[in-house]
Amino acid sequence: MSNRIKELRREQSIKQKQLAEYFHVSPSTIHGWERGDVPMLIDDFHTLAQIFKVSMEYLGGYRDERNG
């Protein structure tokens, strides 16, 4: 999952700071999500999937198809 967050964020030219502001967390939390060091609430996970327009399964690394 963590690699996909970073990959998708970069594809859409979204900075960690921008995501942090959206989720009302610090940029270090976003960095932690990307590294897999900081757990994420399911609501935040769902919101990220919507932001990136991918399925939760893809974001979580359970599927290779982005939508499904």
C-alpha cells in the first residue's frame, strides 16, 4: 500500500503538505503512511482511494487493476 500512495501522489503532482492539510495531519504523518510506518484510519484510506480515483483494493496492494 505505502508504495502506491507515493506513486499515485506523484502521478497527480500532489505534495505531501497538500495531503497533510486536507487530512488535518502533519506532513510527517503522510510520509509515515507512504513508508507504512503510521497506521491509517479506514475513512482516510477510503478518502485517499477516492482522491486518486482507484479502488481500495488497488491502493492496498491487493489488486493490480486500478479500478474494480
